[in-house]
Amino acid sequence: MNVVTLKKGKEKQIKTRHPWIFSGAISGVSGNPNPGDTITVVDSDGNFLALGQFCPPGSSIALRLMEWRDNVPVDDLWINEKIDSAIKLREKLSPNTTTTNLTRRLVHSESDFLPGVIVDQYSDVLVIQLSTHGADKQRDVIIHALKSKLQPSCIYERSDGDGRKWEGLPPQRGVVYGKLPEGDLTIMQGDVKFNISIVDGQKTGFYLDQKENRIEVAKLAANAQVLDCFSYCGGFTIPALAAGASHVTSVDSSANALALLEKNLKLNNLDSSRQQSIKADVFEYLRENYKTEKRYDMIILDPPKLAPDRGSRDKAMRAYKDINLQGLRSLMPGGILATFSCSGSISSEDFRMATAWASIDAGKEIQIIKQLHQAGDHPIRISFPESEYLKGLLVRAV
Ligand code: SAH
């Protein structure tokens, strides 16, 4: 049997049900586990603590825990139950909705007790992303469960994120079931439509976690001169224009993202004279803009993860402070800043602190209008603080 023994005292963290164990907590491994194998975790006296996925030696997380009951095996039935439970929660969140135009996250990794497994739904097309050896081994069972529970027309795999690289796994993408509809998919988000490119888009095609925040931000966009930084395909640009922004400047470093944005403008029949796309590095763009007279009524800052892991927290705090400082400097007096962090290792308190440092250096007072989070279909697991990864502040700066 494959067994990991923890050092004395290290069992405390397991009892809080945090799902990650780092290598420093381990005193020994017996058996001959391969990456992704289910392994029994015991304390220094040999008492059962949990079952986890064995991660490849050298990866920062040594074990990803799945089950804390000692008489429950992690088998096909277990995986089916977790998928079932994840789907039931989403059905509660969007009751009485047919699959036509249903866009949501169905499975959110550790937050749904399935480490490394993401499933997004775009109408009757499902996109799966498997990012660990353990998730890879569960592939067939997961696909079978999704097919039988949801009868999708297509399941597409987009397992090509950074997580796989860190686990030493090659990228994997393509149709795993059914047939991908020809051309782009169109989804509704609130009152606006988006073209989704599952094959070429970022992540699984769209950032579903900002769903509710886009609506909150758009409510304040009427008649505003808006700067949407890190715009991707226009997640914030399109709702802001639809809500009556007088002009939106969208900045992203990816030409592909801005090409998708262009399609989304057309799809919503929005007047392109009210929008300008700029392919640039946002940090540089904001620094240069500050030197000019141009000031915006509203600035959105939705950067990619600036802290990829715990080790980069201090560097990321400086980057969050810097981006917010630059954003505040380009804002009109009394302007609105919608600022976000999607780094799991930066807490809400950290992010608020970085924004406070920025406000001091910018010489502006900040009033928080609303604190924002990831959408409810990306649940926050209370035993896993890192799962509260997306945090945002909607503020007025005076
Ligand atoms: N706001 C978007 C999601 C942003 S994801 C939405 O609502 O859908 C982050 C985006 O930042 C990506 O599109 C990526 O291409 C872009 N990006 C990453 N680093 C950048 C940089 N330094 N400058 C400009 N854009 C950047």
C-alpha cells in the first residue's frame, strides 16, 4: 500500500481540511507511488488522516487531499458523487434554466473536492481542463459522468494551462466527445452577447468568474469615459458600452484578444466610434498616459494572476500597488476604479492593503462602494482560503 507519513505536529493542518500538503510536512513515503496515484496519509503514529493525490516529486504541492473519512475509497463512485454534487449546486444557482444559453462553471477544482478538475458549460458544449496527474487519471470517469448526467453535444478538452506545466504534463486539447459546433459559440451575459472561441480563446474561452462584477461595474458606466485595462475579449468593455459609456478605451497585450473584442462589438451592434482598442502593455500604457492630460471617469484593472504561488507574494504586492497607483493617477477627481486580483495567495486584506498603499502615493482618498468576489458558481471553500482567489474593489477616488 502507498502511504505517506507526516512529521509530528503536521497533522494539525490536515484536520482543518486544507487540501494541500507541502513537502516539508512529510517524513516518509512507503510503497512505490506514481504521480496521480491515490495515497493514504498517516500521522507520525501511523493513524489514518486522509486520502490524497500523490504529486510529482519537485512540485511545490506534494499531496492534494480528497477524502478525510477512513472507510470511503476514492473510486469511480466517489468521483461520480462529487460531479453530481457540483452539478446540483449549479442547478440551485440557476433553476428552471434550459441548456440553451446556459453559461456557467460546473466544477471548480478543489472547491468542488476534485483537485485539478475544471468544467465550464457553454450551452450544450462542455469544456474540461485537467491540470494534475490525479485529474488526468480520472479523465475517463469524468467524461462518462458528464455525458450521462448532462447529455452534452460536445465535450472539448482545453488542458493547456500553466498548472500542467508545473506538474510536468504535456498540454492536451481537442474534442473528447461529440462534435464541436462550426464557428464561434455565442453566449448571453446579462443583456449582452459574447462570441466564445473554445479552441483559440484564453482558458476555456471566457472568464466566467467576473460574470456578476461586470454587471456591477456597468451600472456606473453611463456617460463615462472608461479605460478597460486587460480587456481580453471585452468582458467589461461590452457591458459598459451597452450601459451608455460615452467612450471605452480597451487595452490588452494580445492581438488575438482584441480581435475577439472587435467581433463582440459587432455582435452587439455597438457603435465602434465609441470604442478604441490599444495593443499595449498596461503598466507602460498607464505610465505614459499619466504624462499626458488625458484622465478617465472610470478605470477597470483586471490583470492576470500577478502572484503565481505563495513564494511570489511580496513581489506581487508591489505589482498590485504599482498598477493601482498608475490607475489612480489617470483617474479624474471623483472617478471610479474597479480593481481586481485573481491571485489565490493574495488575500482580500492583502489586496486592500496594496490598494491603500497606492492611494497614499497617489495622494487620493478612496471610498469603497462595493467589495467584489468571484461568481457563486466558483465556490469559496472555507477550509481552503486560497479558493477565494478573485477579489475586487469598486471604489471612488477623491
Ligand atoms: N477583463 C477580462 C479578463 C482579463 S484576463 C474579461 O473580463 O474577460 C487578463 C488579460 O490581460 C488577458 O487578455 C491578457 O492577454 C492580458 N495581459 C496580460 N498581461 C498584460 C500586460 N502586461 N498588459 C496588457 N495586457 C496584458
